Amino acid sequence: MVAVVVVVLGLVFWAVWRIVREAGQAGVAVVRASGDAATQVAEGLARVLRDTFNLQPRVTVAGETRIEAPRSTRELVLVKQSLERRHAWANQRLWSTKRMDVSAQFTVSVGFDLSQPLDIEVDRTGRRARVTLPRPRILSVHLDTIHPARENDGWWNRITPQDRAMVHQELQQMVEQDARESGLLEMADAELRRVLSAEMQRQGGEIEFQTGEAGRRTLEPPQG
């Protein structure tokens, strides 16, 4: 009778050990598969940036940095726009007024300063990604053409070379303001987001964007 009980208990312990062992192996397989999926998603997002923009981001998977972004002083130009601006300038001194009327055409380049961070974080399941982008900015304003200015001196208030330099500087500042108000910065930001969103949608996951410093908390997988 005792021998029978010992045998039964041995069979029970053996069965429990097999269940726990197989469950553990299944858990390891799931973790490995999740890691593989997350890595594939991260590599896909990084690859689309490299292929489209020749850009290498920093990539983090489940809180672990997989790819470090190289230090760069490059700029990523996503939008170029030709803008024309006219500036009517006047200065009065002792009831004597001098005037200049000048117009010019500029090319404005808008995009991202790559010395700022661009980070991609992917959760452990590969179903959710968070991208930290630098803020878009005006990278350059290039003077293409300037039309001869109409200048009128005052009786004793003459136009000087310093006046001309100041008017040209004011003209460039006006063009920069025009670029901001016309939505060029938003266009550059939207283009980068569009490329990453399309890649994440292709892989069947969710993506969110933030601007500025990368988040410190680990990205959690979506619920459900």
C-alpha cells in the first residue's frame, strides 16, 4: 500500500514538473518571439529613415538601447520653398525723409537640425512605438534675386550703405516670418511623421510622436 502511494505521488510530482517546465519553455519562446517582433519593428522604422532620408536614429527596444545614433552636425531638409518679398522702408530725421522700396526672391529650406535627438522606442511586443522628434526649424534663407531698389534721399537725410544693409536684413526677417506663417515648418514635420506612420501601419502597430527630450518611462504595450 505504501509503495503504491509513493508511486502515485511520484507520478503527480513528475506531471506537475512537466507542466511547469513546458509552461516555462513556452514563456521563453513567447519572450523570444516578442523580442524578435519588436526588433523587426524597430529595424523597419530605422531602415525607412535611412532609405528615405539617409538618417540614423537612436533605437530602443523595451528600454534597452539597440542602436546609438552617431553624433551629427548635419541638417535634414524636407521642404524647400521660393518666396518673394517686398519691403518699403522710410526714415525721417529733422523733417527730412529718405525712402527705399526693395523686393527680392528667396529660397527657404525647412527641416531638422540633426544635432538634436531623434529617438525611436519600441515596446517589448513590437506593437507600439514612440518617436521623439526635434522641432522643425528654418535651416537657411538663400537670396536668389534682388531687384534694383527705388531710393529717394531726403534733402539732408541721405541713404547710407548701413541703411541698405539694414533693409536687406529686415527683408530676410520678413521672409522667415512669411515661411512660419505659411505652414512650412508644419509641412516638414508632417512629412517625417507620414513616412514613419506608414511603416508602422504596414507592420500592424501603433505609433505616437512627441517633441523634445525622449521620455524616461519605458514604453508599455497597448492594452487588449
